Amino acid sequence: MSKAPSSEPNEYTVDELARVAGTTVRNIRAYQDRELLSPPTKRGRVAVYDDTHVARLTLINHLLARGYTLANIQDLIGAIEEGHDLRSILGLESAIGSRWSHERAQTYSLAELATLFGEVSPTRLAKALNLGLLERTGTKFVARSPAALNAGAALVKEGVPAADLLEAVRVLRPHFEQVAQALVDLVVRRLDRYEADTLPPPADVPALVDAIWRLRPQAMVLVESEMNRALEEASEGYLANRVSAILDKRIERTNARTATPAPSTPRSRRKRAE
């Protein structure tokens, strides 16, 4: 069996699962009917899903986007069951495809967003939706990362214009995606020893799953450390430039006062003074 991550697993209702996995409740029901998706855990009348369901839906969405039909995907899962321990394969799916954050999404009304950010203009709201910072659901809005939303609200309250903040996210997004791609490459590189179009041997899967789960948090530490270093260097560089500019200005003023001769007293005034 694969080793579970150290932190508490995410749990979802069917509506939350659909939102997180980018699908619909109807699709989830259909996948369950086809046995492409394992049934949820029942807690009384509530059906509870977890990250293994997110990983499986991510895989299904990916295969559908590449042109495979549900019948093709069903055949693939059947082939997996014939040669592998399905639980191990699901563990590999979860280790690679599950969410890297255990943060829970939160729903906000327009009034609540206005409380956080002040006036919420249609233009800025549209930009936040386009960037995926918010998702519209009926008359409300869902933030997958309430922590990021609260951080943005705190910056706005400190005087950072909301429009500038959204533009910074837009500009930085491709760089974050490059970092993320490099990070995923590091974590799943152990799969490179196998043929791209074949599954790892069944005996290798549990060790791969354990290794990926161990690597994920360490890779995040590396990214955080590098980000902190870059922020410190950028801050020190800005401070040094700002201080040197102030000193240069003061030196210029001092030199200007020293170089300017004192005004001479007119001859007529000197005589009267005598």
C-alpha cells in the first residue's frame, strides 16, 4: 500500500468535488455508473469524496481532452485491473494528480467581496474571474484559495491599487507556471526510467508512490526558500538604490551650497554702515 501524506486529506461533497475537478455533478454520476470512479464514503446521508476522486477525474478529463472516449478509458482501467493492483495505480494517480494545497474553497457574495476590497468594479471582477482567482456560481463567487484572496485584500487596504495587484498576478502567472512545471518534473522524474506509453511494473508502483509523496513537500520547501531568497535580494536592491539616490541628492545640494559664493554687499551700503 502507498504511504498516505502526512497532513489530513481533503474531503469534498459532490458539489465541491465537481468544482475542484472542473467537471459537473452529472458527469460524476455518469462516471460512477460506468465504474470509472469509485463510490464515495457514506457518512449518514452525506457522500464524502477525497483526493483519490480528484486525481481520477483529472485523469479522465485529460484523456477526454486528448480525444479518448469513455469506452476507451474504461478499457484502460480494465487493462490496469488485469495486470496491476488497482489500489496501487490509484495511489500513483493520487500522488501525481492530487492537489498540492489542503486549503478549502470558500464562497463569497458580492457584498462580502466589497467588504474585503472596497468598491468591486465590473472590470476588476472580470479580470479576477479571467485569472481564476474567483469562479462565478450563480450570484456568488468561489475562491479556491481564500488565503490568497485575503492577502490581496490586505495589500489593497495598505494602499496597493487592486488594478495593479491584478495586473501583477497576470504578469507573474507564466513565471509561476514555469516554476510549477520544473517542480513537477523533479517530483515525477522517477517515472522517466519507464517507457512513456507503459505503466510501471506492479512491483515498482508502491515504492514510486511513497517516493513521490516524500518529494512533494520537500520540493515545496525548495520553492519557498528560493522565493524568499529572491524577495530578500529584490528588497535589498530596492532599498540600496533608494538610499543611494537620497544620499546622492543630499551631496548634490551640499556641493551646490558650497560652490555658490556669498552675495557681496553694495559699496553704497558699506559706506553708510561705516
